[in-house]
Amino acid sequence: MTLRIPPRVAENAATSSPESAAWLNRLPATVAGLAARWGLELGEPFDGGEVSCAWVAPARRADGSDAVLKVGMPHMEAIHEVQGLRFWDGDPTVRVLDADEEANALLLERCLPGTVLRMLPEPEQDTVLAGLLRRLWRVPPPGHPFRPLAEMADYWASVTEQHEDEWPDPGLVREGLALWRELPRSAADEALLATDLHAGNVLAAEREPWLVIDPKPFFGDRAYDATQHLFNCDRLEQEPAALVRRLAGLLDLDEERVRLWTFTRAAAQWPELKRPDALAVALALQPA
């Protein structure tokens, strides 16, 4: 079949890794096979916005109901997306209608009208996201498959270490790296985290006013989960300490741990964050 692949998805897959390039080559056959097996009539794929690491399209099922087909690119953070969505079971996430874990494919509940939370003013986003995070933070049963947050922190620390010749402030980066590895191991209040919850990953829906999409589940420090929204806020550069204080208060979290997590990400995860103000934020939040 001829499959339209959004340019951003195609470029990201072709350049990220050999595994993602192979995924891109298989994608037309994968989508055709899933559509036939699940009896789907597919629409044009979603393009732009947050879509960069998956092929995602609206679908009509054989019974006439709406759905979304998502075929994810290989990505370290997203390995347990289907298990996380099944654990949360629609509270407050989109529901899984079917899945093919080998193909990293999900047939999901469709959010209609599907407006992104990012359309609201940022202070309103704060309140909605805080309510969603409080509902997501549950402790899964023993034997769960979810990886510790320390594993993700170690991964991103190693990415930064590979760019040592690009470090803009070596002392600050080293301080951030040390905290990256320390913070996950000193958490007193752990739960299953979304880790990628920001206003672009929350959609308006009919079943509930807002539903979470695209979680990347890890088990660990709740304070970390506040930071993804912070780094998607325009206010972070102007008032980092005040914004940290506001989110920590809305989430009933230890403000100091939220500040330290925000500092360490700004200081040591700048290659991934791609925020030109990351070092300024790190300096503003640097521990005394």
C-alpha cells in the first residue's frame, strides 16, 4: 500500500538509529497488516504538533466506532506504554482497544473533539495537569514490569556524557549529572509516573473533559513528573522558582525536590530538551 508518512516522523525515524530506520522501512507493511487484521478504515495520519515518534491516524472500526491507530517508533522511554495504559485503564488515560506489542502498535480510544490542552492559558494548564497527575500516581502490584526511574536517569546522563565536548558550563553540567543519578535513589514517595505529561499530551474528550495520551511509564519519584510540564511552559525562563513553587503546591509535593529535579534536567539534559534557556534556568535554580 502507499502510505503517507508525515515528514517529521520520517526524518526522525531515518536519523535516530538503525532500529528506527528499519521500523520506517517496515511501516507500510505493518500498517496494512494491522488494518486488515483489525478491520480498520484509516484516515490521513495526524501531522505536526507533538507527533514525531509514531505513525498515528484516525480509524473507523468494522462496527462503525471511532478509534486511533498508533504504531510507535522504537524508543527506550516508550517500551511499556501499552502496559501503562492497561494499568490506568482509562483513568485518566485513553483506553486500549487492541494491541500488538511485537509491532509496537496500539488501537486506542479516540478523543473527540481532541483539542489539545495547550490551547488553554498556561495557568489553567497547571491546574488541569495537576489533577491528572494526582490520579495517575498509583502503586502497581508486586511483579509489575515497569522500570525504575533511575534507569531512565542513567540513560540520559550517558547521552549528556557523550556530548562532553559541547558542554556549555562543565561545572554546572557535572553538578547536574551527579544529581541525575542521586535523586531517583533517594525518593521517599514513589508511584507509577507518566514522565512525559505536558499540555500537548492531553486531549479534550467526550468520556471525560481531558484524557492523557502517550505516557512513558517508569516507577519512581513523583516530584520528577512535575518537570515535563515545567519545561513546556513559556514562563519557566522568566520565573523558574515561582513556577516550581506553584506546581509543587498544586501537587502537594516537596518544593525542594521539584526544584532539584528541574535544576538537574536543565543543567544535564540540555541536549534532549533543546531549550536555549536551559542553562539560565539551571543557574536560577542551582542549589546553594
